[in-house]
Amino acid sequence: MTIVSTADLLAILPELLVMAGGCLVLVLDPLTAKDRKDWLAYFSLAVLGAAFVVGYWFMGALTGSPRPAFSGLYVLDAYGAFWKLLLILVSGLVILLAKAHLKLEEIDLPEFYAFILLSLSGMMVMVSGTDLLVIYLGLELMSLSLYVMAGFKRYAPRSLEAAAKYFILGSFSSGILLYGISLLFGRTGSTTLAGIRDGIAGLPPGDPILLMAMGLLVVGFGFKVAAVPFHMWTPDVYEGSPTSVTAYMAVASKAASFAAFLRVFLEALGGIKESWRMLLVAVCIATMVLGNVVAIVQTNIKRMLAYSSIAHAGYALIGLVVADAAGTASVMLYLAIYAFMNLGAFAVVTMLRRGGLEGDEIDDFTGLARRNKWAALVMLLFMFSLAGIPPTAGFIAKFYIFMAAVGANMTGLAVIAVVFAAISAYFYLRVVMVMYMKEPGETAGTPGYDVRVVASPAAIAVLLVAALGVLILGVFPDPLIQAAQSAILPLK
Amino acid sequence: MVPIFFAYFALVSIVAGLLTVSLRNPVHCGIALLALLGHVAGLFVLLHAEFVAVVQIIIYAGAILILYLFVLMLLNLKTEERYFHRRHAWYITGVGALTVELLMVLLASRFSGAKGPATVAAVEEIGNSTAIGILMFSDYLLPFEIVGVFLLGAIVGAIVLAKTPSPADLSGDER
Amino acid sequence: MIPLSYYMILSAIVFVTGVVGVLIRRNIIMLLLSIELMLNATNINFVAFSYYLGNIAGQVFVFFALTVAAAEVAVGLAIIIALYRGKATVNVAELNLMKW
């Protein structure tokens, strides 16, 4: 029997800060005057800043030696610290984005910031938990907050529909995940990742229940990272949710799910690598094919970005399939870069307004270069980056993933990925073409068609960070690559 | 005695489960689920998990299910559902095949995992709830804390979503 | 003494019943009830393993799973009420503003 120690509490200091911040926002909300609600956003940002500083300090202090906490349920390591820093940064950007966007959508509730913080704390728990139960709880905390945020536009049936679909499929998938966890517990007598690894080592190879549990975990995590065939919620939920929430889902929840996915499969299920590899190769190819092909026919930019996010999950899965040091580092690099470019693309979508609505049709981008050349320019940058065209960061991300696949003698997979990356250029560049080659007004022609760009300082700040991130990481990726390589999981 | 009780609880659980997903009237489904929950609690007693059994009755049957029935009656959905999905028939075939496979695997598996320290006798000595409590507040303290935050999020989330939108909200665009 | 595999078979049957329920029903509340079946199957597994492996941790997991289920139900029913207010339906086939 162990009692909680100061060292344990210190280990979860960033999480505690974020959780306490979330609770404080809820408490401060009724105490704040109506015209001062912006302060709550600044307060949340300050909390995130503090958590970032602590996390950064941990990352520096920790290279090499993972420190277990809470009787082995949690670990303080460079891998977790890397993801936490990324997630905190993304959450900060989303809060900035939401501050501008929620007002436009008339859903300016301060609870939103509290849910971002709660969701973030769930993600942070996910990336550092070394016990399946803790990871499951973190995942549920993240998802629950996202279900609520997806339905935040309560007056809009679309948003509620998105929340309902997300909720049903989300809890369905976590039920499957939990069943897998229970089978693993039964077969190995433990839910900690180390205990499961030891338990698997003592089992005969090809144990059917173990394989079944592994399959159920693939389904559960596959839902969360939106891999085919568990992707069917993605387009609807991305389209219906408020765009700042969509950005958060597409970037942060995917990154956190990948982090947990990698940790669970490499640390706990490393002993049956050969069996899950086969399964994941199939999932990975299907994801790349379906994501990229279906994205071509989309007319709504949020749906297109949803399929693009499915496709990107496919590329990132290559790193997991490779399952070595280079693979892990390339997934971390990929999702970090993906965060910048995708967040930037969604930020442009939030700024575009058609009448009182959001300009989320690709047609609304027609002639954007004439209306607002800066918005068109950054969108061009993000689209190039998503397509993986040098010198943007997207190229670096794809390059390292493909190199990792080639390095592990999976050239076939790398070739398929390159082919589909080339196909993806078509639908990304179509947006660019529509923005630059067409005149404004030259569209399907809804009456009262007035698209305008609403730029607020907060949204511009987000765009600036994202655009600079994409450009700088595209030209000088070395610091990030080194950070990712020094933070990989110790493979056993 | 134990095999007889097991057979009874297991059979009723399976039947109640089948009824839960197949009855037309959602209220009847809820009551079938109630039967399932009660009999699963009986199974827990057979497994010497008395505390979990009681909690299952109090929380599942007493709180969760009542919430369901309350919403069902609030929305008055008794005759809402006339048909099931037909287009997912092939799904069902797949799931059925998987089930058969799964049952074969389970029947064939001779299962004896690693024996832990908490044998029934050892647990009975200090009492079931004491043993659970000690474990929950020592080794599993962190999940306990996370669950606390989780509940807070759920409460606030439920209020935010179910709150009647103010007239200002309603005047927004209905798309 | 009942063999452990009997409990696992029971839980597998209940779990699959729940999965089938999610796939065939159209009423959202029924989907939620089916998910409860799945979670209950998991609980049977955890408690059975706890007994047969002599590891009381399994019973602790049931508590967490139960709490999560309760909290999810609260949010899920709130979503359903909000949805019903807007559309007066809880039939998933009618949730078709976007392609399902």
C-alpha cells in the first residue's frame, strides 16, 4: 500500500494546473461581468502558459530516465512531455481562435474554455498513463468534453446532430476498447503496460484471446484516430461541429490518441508485434486510399478537411506499422507539423463568413485572392503544406514518414503512400485554384451571395503562428526532429 | 447450489439482454435491461464481489436506468420506432460469424491466469468493501482523481447542453 | 466450481448482443441501452477475472467503468433532449442533415 507523495503530485503538476484552471473558469464565470467574459479566455491562456513552462522544464530535466509515479500507473518521460507541450500549444491556439469565432457564431459561453481545459487534461493523462485503465479514463475525459463542445451550437440542429453521432459512435468504440482491456486483464493479470508485456511473454504465441483483445484495441483506437473502417463518424462530426471545435478534434484529439496508440502497442503489445502489424498495414492502406479518394468529390471544405484528416491518419499509421525508433519519431514529427497546418486551414475557414453563416463551402473560396490577398496567401500555404509540397513543413513530415518505411524494408507501403499523396494534391490544389483563378461572384450563385473575411486580432495571431510554424519548420526542421528523436519511447 | 444459481442468473441475463435489443417499446427494453442488471448483480454475488453487486443495483438500476426511463417518458417515445435498420443485415451476419468464432475460442481455452494474492479467503478476512477501498485509495488513487474531474465535466456538460436556449440564441440563424 | 470460461462466454454473448443492438436499432435511446449491455459484459469479465485470478483490482475497475457509464449517460441524455427539442425525433435514420 502506497500513499501519495509529493514526488507523485509534482509529476502531474501540469495536469493539475490544467484541471484546476478548468474548474476555476467554471467558478469564475458567474462572478465575471457580462462584458468581461474575455478575461476568462485570457485566464485560460495564462493557465496553459504556466502548464507549458512546467512541461518544458520537465522535458529538459528528464531526457533519458522515465520516472514512474502513482505506483506505476503514470510515468514522467520525455515522450509524454513532448506530446503534452504540443497539446498545450494547440489548445492555446484553439482558445485564441475560439475567442473570435464563438462571438461570430453567437455561442459565446465561457464554459467552452473550461471544456477545452478539461479535455486537454484528459489528453495529457492519456499520453502519460502507463496503465490501460488510466489511459481509458483520460480518453473518456477527452471525448466527453468533445461531445459537449460538438453540440455547443445548441440552436443549430446540425451541431446537435454532430454531437449525437459523435457521442453514440464514441461511446460505442470506447465500450469495445474497454472490453479489449478486460480481456487483456484476464489473460495477463494486469492492466499496467509493463505487466501486460510480462504477461504476454509468458503466454504461448498466437494465443487467441490475446489476439482478440488486440483486435478490439485496434478498433477502439482506430475510432479515435479516424482510421478506415472506423472513420464513418468523422465527416459528419467535423462538418456539424462549430469550426473551432472541429479544429481541436482534428488536431489535438488525433494527436493524443496517436500518442496513446503508440505507447500501448509498442510498450504493452510489443511482444505480438508481428500479428498487429499485419492488421495495421491493411488499416493503414485502406485509410490512405479512402481518405484521399473520397476527399476529391467533397464540396464542403470542412468535409474535405475531414477526409484529408482521415488520409493523414493513414500516413501517420505508417510510423506505427514500422514500429521502430525512426517510426516513432516520424509519427511525433508528423503530428506536430500536421497540427500547425491543419489548425491554420481551419482558422481560415472560421474567418470566412457567408451572410450570417460560416463560409464552409469550397465555392465560398472563389476569388478569395481578390477579396483578401493575405487570407488567400496563408490558405495557399496551408494547402501546399497539407499536400506535402516543399519547402513547406508538410513535405518534411511526409518525407520522414516515408523514409522510416523505406528504412524498415517496407518500400511497398511507402510507394503506395507516395502515390496517394500525389493524388491528394488534386483536391488541395483545387482550393488554391478556386481562390486564385476565378473571379469573385463566379459561383453556383445563391441569392445574396456575399462572402467576406472577418479578421479579428486573435484569429490573425493564430494564423500567424500557424503560418510561421509551417514555413520555419519547412526550412529548419532540425530542432523539432531532434526533439522528437530524443523523446521516442524506449523500445523493448 | 452454485451451479444452479449460475445457470439461472446466466440464462436470465442472456434472455434479458436479447429482449433489451429486440423489444419494440423502449420502456419495455428498459425494464428488460433492469432484469439483466439485477441478474448480473446476482452473478457478482456468486463471484464473491458483494460490494460491486450492491453498487451495481444502486447505481445502475437505481440511478442510470431511472434516468433512462425518465427521459423516455419525458419525450413520450413509446411508439416512435416502427422498424429496425434493414440495410445493416450484412453487418449482423458478420457479427454472428464472429460470435460463433469467439465462442469456439472461449470453449476451447483452458484458462488459468496468474494467481494473485487476493484469494477469496484473504479478502473475506478484511471484508470485501474494505479490500476494495484500500486498493482504490492507494494504488488506484490517480484514476479516482481523474474520475472526479470526469464527473464534474459530465455534470456541467449535461447542463450546458440541456439548458433551454435563451431567446437571443433562438433568434440566431436556423440552418 | 464454475469454470472461468463459462463467465467469459456469458459476457461474450451479452457483449455481442449489445453490439448487434447498436447496429440494428434506430432509436438513439435504444442505442444507449445497447451500449450499457456492452459495458455490463465488460463488468462481468472484470469481476470474473478478479475472482479467478485472485486480483481484487478487477473489482476496482468495475467502479471506474460504472462511473464512466453513469457520466456518459447524463451527457448522452442531455444531447438527446436538446436534439429532440430541435427536431422532435430520436430516430437516427432521421438525423440526415448531413450524410450519415
